Amino acid sequence: MALRVALNQVLRRSKPQSIALRAFASTADVPKPAPVMDVPQRILMGPGPSNSHPRALAAMAMPMLGHMHPPFLKIMDEISDYLRYLFQTDSKYTCAISGSGHMAMEAAIANVLEPGEKILVGDNGIWGARVCDLADRYGLEVVALKKPAGETYSLAELEAAVKEHKPQGLFLCQGESSAGTMQQIEGVGAITKANDCFLIVDTVCTLGGVPFKADAWDVDVVYSGGQKALSAPPGASPFMMNERAMQKLQSRKTKVATYNCDLKLIGDYWGWYGGRSYHHTGPISNFYSLREALAITCEEGLEPLWARHQAMFELLWKGLGEIGLEPYVKDPKSRLPCVNTITVPEGVDGPALSAFAMQKYNLEIAGGLGPTVGKVWRIGVMGYNAHPMNVNLVVTAFKEGLEAQGYKK
Ligand SMILES: *Cc1c(COP(=O)(O)O)cnc(C)c1O
């Protein structure tokens, strides 16, 4: 009775369009799940997530620790150290953002620039488009430097745009995984630095797969993701900012508009300023797992990693070329080794081929995303998965899948 009176009051006040209420669910309504979760073993050769390294997965089962316990803080410090090597930086300010790549993207946009400042965004695929949206939400003035998906920016184009628009920030995505392009970053930092502009780079699908050198290339802010070339599960995302970016953050006149991504506060949890204070409970098991994945990655070493990704990229295209498939990205220098876009030939049913690969081999061959929907397949060759066993299976699946459709090259 009391419930009905309260409910009537609420309805009168708020006049909702409809109301869904199950106040008295009976035990008969409780769903009865199967005794065991159905999780098939799949080979994830799309743009991500990639298969996690078994050691990274096993790390998730380690005992829980408190988020401020010294053994856990030591694990966070190890993550920071490994990231200094992977990002090639001496910066004190490395950490893992709690969340997916998008969360780290948001941290990169929300902290260094202030409302009213201008950001120039390389917009040649879905990630640039999302950064435009994000930056707009944080009150930045957004200038989208548009190019068709499949193309990249030359240093001359970037320099001209920076000089014309005089932005406080320039965003570029190193590996545009919706289009399959690799943007040259080396050389851009000299342009932004000389023009009082911060360089912000997305390396979500490239860190650990292709060369990246934060300090040598004067990159001010960079973020990545766990589940692509680093072979960890999604949920903790590498991040770095340099001293120049930190000074800009510290001299802000306005508060960072997001509590969750405020790097003044997050940095204090990661020990950037000498102390340690609670901002949020870190995803403990994800951090164990990222720590382990980074250890494995660093054990192999950057040069061998880059060489292995390059070799698997070449092996993939040798096989695809032999069956008559072509890269979507015209300029060979702009092709991204980590996420490859393959043009769907005239008359071929792209989704049917992906379904064939999944059905026969439990193998993921992804379709396009954003501007490439319906035009391409996407094949990720990243981290633990960048192995001839997987690459050759992809080629086999394409060959058989095309034959099943009666395609002749
Ligand atoms: C996958 C990806 C992201 C997004 O990462 P999530 O973990 O899905 O949030 C961002 N940028 C690039 C280049 C990516 O490939």
C-alpha cells in the first residue's frame, strides 16, 4: 500500500511516458543459466581484441589485493617502467588508464587542452571522427582536417595546416584501424613544437607492432590499448604525457571537466607527484594481466617485435596476392602492418566469407568499420597472434571461402 502511494506521487510529479516495474519478482522468474558459460575457443584475427597471451590470461586468476597495498603499488610501478620502454620515453608520467582505449582517448583530449582552445584533428577514418566528437564535448574548438579513408597526411600538409589554423593541439592516429592506414609520426613533433602546439597520438593498435618513439619524435601525449598488439585483455590502457604536457595541465585555469579521467588525480594514484592517493579502485586483475603482457612484450624487445610484425604482414600479403586479393590502401608506404584492409572484389559476398571462416575454422575475419563498411575485410596481425600458423590459416580461409563462392582471380 505504501509502495502504491509513493509510486502515485512519483508519477504525478514526473509524468513519464511509460513505466516498467517488477517489484515482486518471484523466484520462478530467476533465469536458469546453463551450468557452464559457453565460451568457444576462437582465433581473433580481426582488428581487436586479439587473443590474449596465455600468461596474461592466467595472471587474471591471481589473488585479489587492495588497490593501495604495497605489492599492488609495486605492480603499478612495474607497468609504468615497462611503458617507458615501450613508448621510448624518459617521462615520469606513464600509467595505465582504467578502461578501454576510448577511456585513454578521452583522457588525452580532456586534460591538456582547455575549453575554447583549438584542436586540429587528422580525420581520415573513425578515430579522428570520434576525437572530433570528444573534443567538441569538452568545449574545444575543433578543426577537422578531412581526408578520404585510405589516405594519410604528408609532413608538408600538416605543417601548412598547423601554420594556417594555429591550433593548441594536433591529433593524429598512428594506425587507423578502420581504414588500414599508417600515419607517419616521425617529423610531426618538430612542426608542432615549433608552433606552440601539443601533439596527441593514438597508438591503440600499433604500440608494440610498429616503431614508435615518443621522446625522439616529440610526441606530447600518447595512449594505447591492451587488447591489440600487446595481447592483454581489454580494460587497462597505456598512457604517457611528457613534461611539457604536464606543465600545461598544471597551469590550467579551469578544472578538468571529467573526474574519472582527471590526470592530476589519476597521476596521484600512480605516484607521479611523490605520494599516493586513492582516486578510484584500479581494475586489479586487469593490471596484473597488463603487467604480465608488458613483461612478455619487453622480454622479446622492440626491434624483434617490429621485425616479427613486418614479416607476418609480408607473409599475409604474399598469400593474399597469390589468390588475387588486393590492398584497400593504394600507397604501399601508408599500409598498416597491424590491421590490414583487403578490398572485397566485385561480386563477392564479404560477410558470407567471414561467416565461412568462423564456421569452418573458428577464425575471425572482420568486415569494415565506419567509412569502410561493405568495402573491405580487416585482418589484424598483432602481438601473440602475429605468428605464421595464424597468418597461413587466414590465407587458407580466404582461398577456400572464395572458392566456395565460385570466385576466380
Ligand atoms: C581499437 C581502437 C580504439 C578503441 O579502443 P577500445 O579499447 O575499443 O576502446 C581506438 N583507436 C584505435 C586506433 C583502435 O584500433
